[in-house]
Amino acid sequence: MLIDIFARRYEQTSLWTTFEQRDSRLLIQAFRILAEDIYPLYREGDEDSLSVAFWSEIHNNLSRELGVRELSALWLGTYKWPIVKVCENWLTAPVQGAPDTHIKERLSLIELGFRGREKEIGAMNAAPISDFEKLSASLSLLGSRSPGDPDEGARKLRQTMTAAYQASVEELNTRFRQARYPLNYHNGFIQISSDDLVQKEVETPFWSMVAGTVWKNVDLDMKEALDLRDTDGRDPAFYAARALESTIKIISDQKAWTHGGERGAHNYIDNLAAQAHAYITPWESTSLKLFFTHVRNPFGHGAGTSEMPSLSRPQIEWAIEFSMSWIKNLIRRL
């Protein structure tokens, strides 16, 4: 199975020409978040089987994508390294070859680790509360039962685990900024973030809002837009606009305003702007329609004998930020 990794997505985008102390520091800090806060190998002095499985999956997936049998030696004579140590030995190994490749490959390990834990957290929160969770929540550290509703205790336990993971994500992104890395982790992927203010005010709340299952297509299209922007690929603004269109359609469906006669984005915008509910105002409707007319539509149809449409880099960044801001604003109104 093919695994999407940071090193492959940005293979053609040069980010580092040297390997400095800040790079070594960042990689070790990020690894320690994974190995100490998210999935420590030992719990109460014993090797944890879930942690072994977690680190083994990261190791096996990444080594396969990089085309090697193992990231670093599994054995030292007759001693078999713990799998987390195999990963650490590889991550902290001296640079051999291009610093850009070295750093990207190691950030791929961090990305896979965070993505794996994020999937677990998402699956946990989406599933019905189990009897095991109720029991775990109702037992104190001393083994005695604590008072309270077991279901509520299990929900609080889930909230605690989710908050702990989110705190790790926040720390990772803070470490990126400290190292002056133009990167941001969100919803399973490390991607380039070109502007600190936009990241703080637009991107970070945006990714949080589209993390739910219902917004999965919005999330995927916007990630595609950023990847195409950062690798000088074709039509990143088209994917940003498509994410915005999906958002408008989802809201129209959720509000039961979709009537089945819609033929495009303009009709769905009319659903939101209808006088009966006025989810958006007339001037907002006009702004959105102009965006789809002049940004999305030219890229959504074949050019024929006409000149192929294109946007400048500043226009692309504006289109993505416009789409993100509108998506964030529309979801907040629900």
C-alpha cells in the first residue's frame, strides 16, 4: 500500500541547503514528543504492546516508502534494539547526502507518527463507548471505584486523551516556528505555511473546523491546493475553490435547503442567500459568485483554442486564503 509522506510530496521543492544545530534540535524535540508524550514504549516499567505495534507500523511504512529494509540496524550483535530505538538511531544519524533529503525523510517519520495517533483519536471519538472504557474511567489509580456516571467518566477520559494529543500538535507547530521552519502540521499532514499571521488567524482555526468526517472532501481539496501551490503544480486555486464549493453544498444539504434543481455553485449560493433564511447577505452572495465566475470556472473547463488560464503566485495565495476564510466563516454560522 502506498503511503503519502512529506519527503515525496515536497521532493521537488528545496527547503534546506545546510544541516544546522537548529535542525538537529527540532528533529530531536519532535521525536521526543512522539516517544515520550504520545506513545512511550514503556508503561509502568514494562514494554507496552500497543506502543510496539505503533512504532513497528511507523518503521515498516516509512522504510518501505524510502526503499530500504530497515531504517537502521535492528540488531547489535545478539541484542535486538527496541523498535523505537531503531527509529531514534536513524533519526539522529549523521547527515549523508543532501541535507534537504535528510531532513524531509525524518520529518516524514514525525508526520506518520502524528497521523497514526490522530487516526486512533478520531476512531475512538467516533465509536460507541465500550465497557472497557467505562471500567477504565471508573477505576482510580489505587484500584478503587470512583463515584459518578461511568458513561460520563468515559467521555471525560476521551476528552483528556484528545486534549493531550492536541497539546502535542500545538507543541510541534510551536517547535517549527522556533526553528524558523515554514511548516504546520494539521489533520495528518505537514505542509508549508508561508505567512505566520495567516497561519495563526486563518489556517489553524480552518484545519480545526474541517477535521470532522462531514468535511473530509473540503479537507482533502484544500490540502491538494496547498501541495500544488508549494510545488508549483497546476491550478491550486481550482482545488481551493472546489473546497469552498463543497462547504456551500454541505451547508445547503444540512439546512435542508437543497432542492435538487441546482446546476452549479451559483445555485447553491442562492440557497444560502434566499430571503427566507438569509444565511448570507446579498453582497456576500455577489462576492462568492464573482469568485467562482472568475477563479473557479475558467479552470474547471477546457480552454479549447483559447489561451490556458493562469494565476500569478500572489493571486494563487489570495484565492487559497479567500477560500479558507470563507469556509471558516460559513462553518462558524452553523
